[in-house]
Amino acid sequence: MSRKKLLEVKNLKQYFKIDKKTTVKAVDDVTFDIFEGETFGLVGESGSGKSTTGRAVIRLYHPTAGEITFDGRDISGKLNAEGKKFVTKNMQMIFQDPMASLNPRMTVMDIIAEGLDIYGMCKDKEDRTQRVYKLLKTVGLNEQHASRYPHEFSGGQRQRIGIARALAVEPKFIICDEPISALDVSIQAQVVNLLKKLQKDFNYTYLFIAHDLSMVKYISDRIGVMHCGQLVELGSADELYEYPLHPYTKSLLSAIPLPDPDYERDRVRIRYDMNMHDYSKEQPRWIEIKEDHFILASESEEVKYREEIEKIEELKKIKSEIKI
Ligand SMILES: Nc1ncnc2c1ncn2[C@@H]1O[C@H](COP(=O)(O)OP(=O)(O)OP(=O)(O)O)[C@@H](O)[C@H]1O
Ligand SMILES: [Mg+2]
């Protein structure tokens, strides 16, 4: 199957100059592609640079260095009015805290229709109303909700409004920045299922940002693991689960609880310490260690990781033989 790259990010750097002496390297040389119609998960602890990556891609910042190509078009440089429109219309964002991202003084109708108005997408007022009604239905709300204000809704409903607003301008690419972290666990699955259903129906491409792997593992096709502004490992969800190589990925995986008492009793949380890498003599590079599986590794780490892959493969072989 040939997959179309919708987004290509190459050596992206996003630095923030705090004062004369201090520069925060929020994103430091990150490379990844996102294919059309897939969910690309980005995980990592707080402050690792996930949101900054998303915000740089959507061009809320001017990247310090690197290339961003979206739908075959370079969007990393200075954008003119038409370029800005291309980016904002085709790339939308859904935020963690729907209350903070929805204007409390606007009705749901006006919140959802804002993008439609900006891009002149409605024929007339009736068309505008009908489009908003349809969007409300798409996200599991109804026409009566249109005249209400954000504070009249529950957290899950507000997130649905945020999703409807993002969908209104018919984007190709949606960045979901921790869209469920602020919601009750019981509501989280509903919102995730809605996002997945929308993807199936409309072939959306998602960048899904989260702290931990628990939900991301189930909804992502591929996952990038971020640490301190860098990607440390990238692969399909199954690949990372079966062949986790980087110690930070292993630590994230070991943090996922499972509803299995036996597993839970024996589950050991692996702690990650950056000092376990000795990069004083050899610099780490971003390499393809296995097909479609990338890792940040020095030369000696690469050797070690290749040995680990062989071991996992041997173990798999033994397991399959036992089954027979
Ligand atoms: N506008 C900014 N100016 C200065 N520093 C910033 C700015 N935005 C982010 N940072 C810094 O960049 C680093 C990465 O922040 P970012 O918000 O991308 O992390 P994150 O992975 O999204 O974290 P979280 O999981 O907490 O949302 C942090 O050290 C943060 O303080
Ligand atoms: Mg963030």
C-alpha cells in the first residue's frame, strides 16, 4: 500500500529566548512524517515539547530551524496571507481544556460558525445555521444546543463543541492536544470513540498528543516518544509494544496499568534516567533500527539495540513453537 505523506517534519527546532543568557530548546531537532488518514500519537512527560511541536507545525510560531511540508507544500518559511489561510483552514487544533478555549460570551452557534464566517464558507444565514446544526449532530449534540453558552455544558459536551468548531472549516489535519486529559475517565472513551468515528467517516489525519501511552497505544497507528525536546523512538503502536528499545519507551510502557491482578502484582515500573546514556564520546543520531522503527542512539547503543531485537525475535519464535 502506498501511503501519502500529509505532513513532513524535518529537523525541526523551536527555541525560545527567555533573556540574553537563557534559551529554552523546547523542540530540538525533531524529524517525523504523518501519513494521510492515520493517527500519529506523540507521548512524553510534561515539558518534553509535545505542544510546542504541534504549535510549530500549525505555525503558531516561527520555527527556529527545520522544514515543515504540508500536503506537498513548504510551510516553514514566512507565510503570506494566502499561505496563512492555507495553514489555518487545513490544520485545526483541539485543546485540552475546552472551557478555556471556548469564548464564554459567544453562543455555541457563533463559536462553531466563526471559522465558516472567516473563510466565507456560507451562502447565507440559513446555510450557516444548517451547517452548524449538521456539525452539532456530527459530534453527538443537537440543534437546541446552538443557542446556549459554553458554561451550560458538561466537560465532555464542551469538548464536542471544540471538535465541531475544528471540523467546521473542513480541515485535513487535526492536532488533538491532550483532548481528554481534563475529562472524567467515563467520558474519555466517548470522546476518543467520537474522534475515531469521525476519522473513519471523513478520513481525517490526527496528531494526538498525550502524557502517557495508555490511551495513545490503542488509538494511534504510529507513535513518537518525546523526551526533553527530542524524539527518542518512533514506530507503529504494535512495533513499540513488541519491540520497545529505548529505555524511556520501556519506562512509559511499564507505567500502563492493566485490569489483570496477576499482571499488576508483578508489574515493575521501570525508571528512566537520562544519565544512563553516555553521550560524552559518541553523539546520538536518529536512525532506522528496523523497518519503519526509528530510534535516537549512539553507535554502541545501536549495536545493543540490534542484539535486543534478535533476542525478542528468538523469544517470539520459541513462544510460537510452544503454542504448536
Ligand atoms: N512560549 C514559550 N516561551 C518560553 N518557553 C516555552 C514556551 N512554550 C513552551 N516553553 C517551554 O518549552 C518546553 C516544552 O513545553 P511544551 O508545552 O511543549 O511541553 P509539553 O510536552 O506539551 O508539556 P505538557 O505535557 O505539560 O503539556 C517547556 O520547558 C516549556 O516551559
Ligand atoms: Mg502540552
